[in-house]
Amino acid sequence: MRTPEQYRAGLAKMRPNLYIGGEKVGRDDPRILPGINVMAVTFEIAQDEKWKGVATATSAYTGKEVNRWAHTPQHPYDLMQKQKMIRLGAQRVGGCIQRCMGHDAITALSISTKEIDDKYGTEYNKRFVDWLSWYQDNDLCAACAQTDMKGDRTKRPSEQVEPGQYVHVDEVTDEGIYVSGCKVCITMAAYADEILVLPTRAMLEGDADWAVAFAIPADDPGIKQVVRPVWLHERKEIESPFCQYGVSDSMIIFDRTFIPKERVFMCREWEFGRRMAMLFADSHRHSYCGCKPAVSDVILGATLLAAEANNIQKVSHVREKMSEYALGSELAFAAGVAAAMYGEKTASGTFFPNAIFANVGRRLMGENIYHEYNMLTEIAGGLAVTMPFEEDFMNPDTKPYMDKYIVRNPKLSSEESHRIWRFVENVSASAMTSWYQIAGVHGGGSPIMETIALNIDYDYNARRNVARYLAGIDKELDQSAELMRQPTFGCNLMQPEPFGDA
């Protein structure tokens, strides 16, 4: 497995195909460094013996130890360890760990390619397994490019005036395919090794050209990445780990881009467009059951520090608000554990989380995100957006006054107080704040997509039958098989202390 240094060295060798603010740049551009720092952490923790079995796993394809980010889950324990890895990693970087995008795309492809092959006798799964074995051996990281530009939302892909609003097949040859179109809102693609392209929606037969999935190197000369980086203000003296991290999102443009045959995992099998899209989305929503509790942990921590700096940490209404953070984050994490325990083994061998529990956990955190920021704002007050710049705490003319008046709790030093308020500013009133708020609602799909997923999978009729029986309309109660289903206990599932110190 690669070290962080080897990951960074690999980026340095990549061809420049990034565009930021009108400039064509390489992976050495300082504006994407905060995101690179996040990704480096995923390699760092895999090297740490303390994280062995959490950040690492045994490959189902090669039998070798691999980074868990490149692993396809094989049983419920794998899913729980993934969820735990995401939460612990996200706590380390102060928010989104980003690499779950590639993991969830790998999960989706491992299942859907097998299902397409079973129906059509194609060889997509063999291609995918060959690609994934190479990917694992080289310990690469991938971005998932699923979201299309979509154009007119009332029209299907084949009905768009501009066909490139969805990535589509231009031509099929014996050697591969040519594709065109645009993917948007693609997190971490600027500093990924590979990009996995998946469909974003259900298709009809007329949309067959838009039913396409493939892998492509992130620096392929046939693509352009127009990148929007987000980072925090550089600290002068009051440095902190939180300020080292950030994120970049790409608009990825394909213009008759050639994809070799061995990297094509779906081509015009339109009936599987929805299946592949939902496999990624539901796997990603399970990942959110680890990620979003970690974001909540960070906001709660900032709220606790703000309360301490204001010397109101023991006030009853403040303590009540703290319990709201705990309620939301731990319920979402518990939904992720339930999704793992009630998941299912697919024909490909990949173990997939229960879609209902995964969507419930993701939906809960998406609805809570603005409320959590509101509680932080209520308790912290307005200083996060009115505090003088850091340089004013360094200028000899103003420093004595800054040091004296920044202190509200006499038990804290001026430096501690200053550090707390800088952190509160970064968490609650920065470019990253807006990114986390919007990502909290729309990451992994908009709330309406979670509603659709729940309405498809949830057994409403079983609950109606309970009410009919209790109301005396039906004489017998045929209780839902869903409610009676046992959790999945498979080989090697219940390892000792699965949520212990490691």
C-alpha cells in the first residue's frame, strides 16, 4: 500500500488537464493542496498498525491486504468497519474524507456488472475485476463521476437540445468507445488517480446511448477538468490542523473521448441505468452514516468550545442543545450499523447495505445540518463574522487590546480564546461552511431522491395491515416478513470487539 509521500509523488507525474480561474494547471497548484492533504490522510492511516483491520482489508480478488477504500465489502462486518473508518478519518480532517466516492462506485460496479453479464452474456464483470485487481495492487484512489449537468429537468437524456447534458456514447468500435458530455459537482477528481463514470438516472430504450459506465485516468488528455477549490484562510501564527484541509469539485468535460474496451463496464444496456445509479447512491448514503456523524462531531465540538469561551457551558438550554447533536449523529450512525446488519449478499459476492436504513440515516443528517449550524450560531454569537483579522492580534499597536478583550471566560488565556474563536469562524462562517451545508443536503442525492428510494423499498402496506387489524377491519394479522427478518450473520462476521479501540 502506498504512503502519503508516494501518493503525492504520483500526482506530480500526472499530465496537467485542470483549469482553475481561467488557467490550465497541474496537480502542484496550491489551491488544490488542501484537498490533497485530506486524501493523504487516507493513505497515512492505512500505514498505522492501530488502524489495521479498520483502514485495511483482505481483497476478495487477490487475497492480499489492501486499503479498505479499494475493497468490496464481503459481509456485514466489512460494512461496519467501512463506516467506522469513515467517521474516524473524517474526525481527523474535520469533515468530508472524500474517498468514499470511489469506494461506493466500486461497490456499485462489482454488483451491476455481474447482473448485466448474467442477463446478456457480456464480459463486463471480468473487465471490472481485472481493473479492480490492478487498482488494488497499485493502491489507487478514484473519484466517482455520476452527476450529469442534466439540462432541462423536465426532459429525458435523449430529449435534451444539447445531448452532452448527459455523458453518452458517440461511437462504438472494436477497440472501445467514444464518449461526450459533462459531469458536474465531482468531488476530489482533481487529485484522484482514476475517475469512474456511472449513469445518474433510470433510462428508457430511447436513452440507450446515455447508459454508459467506464474507468478513465484522471489526467487523460481526452478530458478537461474545470475545478472549483474551497479552502480556509491561511493562518499567520495561530496555526491549526483544521486549516490544512479543504476540497475541490470538478466539472469534467468529455469531447469524443476514447475509452479502451477493457475499461468499459456498461454500453447501452439501458435497463440497468437505474440499478447502477441506485447501487452507487444507496452505498454512498450508507457511507454518509459514518461521514455525517463525524461532521456533527466537529460542529458539536466547536459549539462546546464556544460555550466554554462564553462561560455558559453549564447553562441548561445550552446543555439541552448539546443533546440534540448527540441524538442526530448517533441515530444516523446506528442506522448505518443496522443497514450493515440487515444487508444482503449479492450474486457478485459483494455484500450490500439495507437501502431503507441507509436512506433513513442519510435523510436524518441532511435534515439536521442547518439546524446544527443554527445551534452553533446561537451559542457562539456574532463574533465569528465580526472578529478582527489575525494580523490585528499581531500588530504591536492593537495586540494588547485584542489580547485583553478577546477573553470572556477568565479561566481561558487570550491565546486559547483567540484559537477558539478562529476555529468557530472556520467552522461556522467560511467558504467551507457553505460547502458543508449544501453538501449536507445534496451529497449522495437530493432529499427527494431519498424520499423516492424510501417509497420504493419501504413496506407501507404492512403498516396499513396492522392498522386494519387493530381497527377490527381484518380478523387476522399477516405480519410483515420484513419485520420478522433476522440480521445477516455470515462467516467471520462477529469478530471480537468489532468496535473496540482499533
